[in-house]
Amino acid sequence: MPLRVVEFQPTPNPNAIKCLLDRAVADAPRSFRAPESAGDDAIASRLFAIDGVTNVLILGDWLTVGKTPAVPWPAMKRAIAAALAQVP
């Protein structure tokens, strides 16, 4: 079953959003500050493929995605949901 975003939540950082997922994806925190750091992590790699993503934090059944200020949130949310739907 594909991974699904249940809810997007704002964070104190206007360029970051918390994504609540339909299942747990990490037992321990995984933090990525650049595309090169994602390595073979399927979730982080898919998210960094989105134009404007600057960092990713994954823990339990949620993740946080940071973006550049120029990218609008509506487009970013659609891209995040689509990328995560490709994760088995």
C-alpha cells in the first residue's frame, strides 16, 4: 500500500511543514540536510527530487520537509503527497 499524507501541519518555521503519515516509517530519527545525504533512503531521495526541498526529518509516523522561500506551499504539498505515494 502506498504511503499517504493524512494531514499537513504548519510549523513555527514558515518554510517547513510537518506531514502526518498513515503509518510509521522510522523507529529512530533520520535527518537529511542535503540531497547528497539522503543516500539510499527511499523517502528522503523522493522528497529531495522535488524542486525547492532543502531538508527532511523523518521520525515515527511523521516527517518535516523544509523548502526554499520561493516555492509556494500549495504546489509543494501536492508534490510531497505525490512523491510519498510512490513509496511502497
